Amino acid sequence: MARAYMTETGDGSAEGERTGSRFRRLADGWRGDPGIWRRGLVLAGLAVVIALVMILHARIPNSVGNLGSLSETFLPWLGVFLPVLLGLALWRRSATALIALLLPVIVWFNVFGGLLLTDKQGSGGNLVVATHNVNADNPDPAGTARQVAASGAQVLALEEIPGDKVETYKKALADIYPYHSVQGTVGLWSKYELSDSRPVDIKMGWTRAMRSTVKTPAGDVAVYVAHMPSVRVKLNAGFTANQRDNSAYTLGEAISAEPVKKVVLLGDLNGTMNDRSLNNITAQMRSTQGAAGDGFGFTWPAAFPMARIDQIMVKGLEPKSSWTLPETKSDHLPIAARLQV
């Protein structure tokens, strides 16, 4: 009778006792199990390997299939394996695996936790910029252009513009941006006057990068637009990125020699901020997402973003906010940032 009474009153005490008893029995079972330290050694080893990859990724050589760059591109996704290892460690009743798992958990949160737990976006700023790889096979170029322009960007960069669609993009954006320059397959649209617009040679054989001076009310800003060569993951060659790496180095040299002190880089770099092959660029510029964004800001592929290979980077300006824009008809997501010139 007493037990029935306790259940019906809804005070939860009987249920609490049963739950507590289950945990006590589980704990007693683990304490009395001499195999908890011997089981799960493979799981413990995997946990240590994941931690070492995150800690020592810069030491993974690129000489074999650009393995270092490949690991750095998808480095945040190593965190996906941690709950899997946790579940397996509990299933195996392995204290060794559980203790070893603490190492990659601590490392992952130390490296990436700030991106998830801290919203760095702030107020202020007097220049909004946006960039989008529109995809050469985009079935709705005009709609895509207008959709990205609706972000309110005063300066808009587009990449992968096919030659037969240049006029379509120009016409779609003409009422919003009075100034524009298209060089090869990249273009820049602006609400402020442009000057000294020209191609930038990134050693590809055709034009996929440009620069222009944007005369903002707060002063001149040199804006670079770039579309780095694509990378491929091949079974027989690994992560093939040599042309991308050479182009990134060349672009970094051009930015370093830029006489205008305030510089913005907009474009599809086909690499993440962790990728060492972009060091000649990332060493001298700040990512707006890293400085003033919320979350990872993945941009590719649009259907299920796994990496942020589209970038907004600055030198001599202060990022105030950075965000990802809604999906268009492209296979990339557009991005935008608000800057203080």
C-alpha cells in the first residue's frame, strides 16, 4: 500500500529510488568488474590518435597526397567521432576508453569550442560586403544575383561567372549597383565608385582574380576578388591541390605589395582557414568569420555544408559581424560581413 500511495501522489520519490538503484547497481557492477581496464584498448587508442591529429595537424606532411591539407580542411569534423567513441566505450564497459576519450574532447573544445559557445558578432560598422560563387551551371543567374544583393551589401563579389552570363548578371544588378567591373570569371559590384580595376595574375593561364579600389565615404579600400583553382580528392593521388597552392601563394604576394592600407579579400579560396597552404594569405589577413562570426559558417556544399572554403578576409579594417546567407541555386552558400573602415 505504501508503495502504491507514493506512486499515485506523483512526488517522484519511488521512481527516483528506482533510478538511483539502477545507477548504484551499474556503478557496483563496474567496480566489481576486473576487466574494465583491459577492455576497450583499441577505442582508447583511437581516441588518442584523434587527439594527436588535432594537436599535431601542422606536422602531418603534405608530401604524400597533400594529406596535411586534407586533414586541416575537415579538422572540425573529427568531433563527430567523439560521441561514437563514448557510446562504444559505455557499451564495452571500458574505463580505459572513457578516460582516454577525455583527451580529444578537451582538445576539440579548446580548438573549436569558442566558435560554438561564443557569438562574436557585434554592432557598428560602416561597410557591408558579400561574396558568392554563383556556379557556372546556375539555372537562375539573375535570381541568384538579386537574392545576394538583398543582403544589403554595398560591395558584392561574384565568382565563377561564365562568359555567356556576364550580361545577365550586369542587367540583374544594374539598378542596385551603379559601378561594376568584371575581369574574366570574377566580378565586383559596388554602390561606391570604383577605380584602378584590373586582373590579378594568379598563375592559372586565365583570369580568376582581380582587384579594385572602392572609394567609400570613410576612405579608399582595395578589394580583391579571387576564385582559387579547385582541389580534388583522388584515390590514386590523394588531395590534389598543387595549382591551388601556387595560386594562393601568388595572390598573397599581390596583397602584400598592395599600396592601399585597407584591404578586403572576397572569394572562393577552395580552402579553409586551417589549411596551411593558404598561409601566405592568412598570415597577413583576418577572417571575418573567425573574428566576428557565429559558429563555423560552413559554405560548401550548399546542400550539406561541411567546410568554409568561401572567405571574407580583411587587413586594416575591423570586422564587426560575419554571417552566412540563405541558399541560392548555386552549390555554394553566399556569405556577408559588416566592417568598420
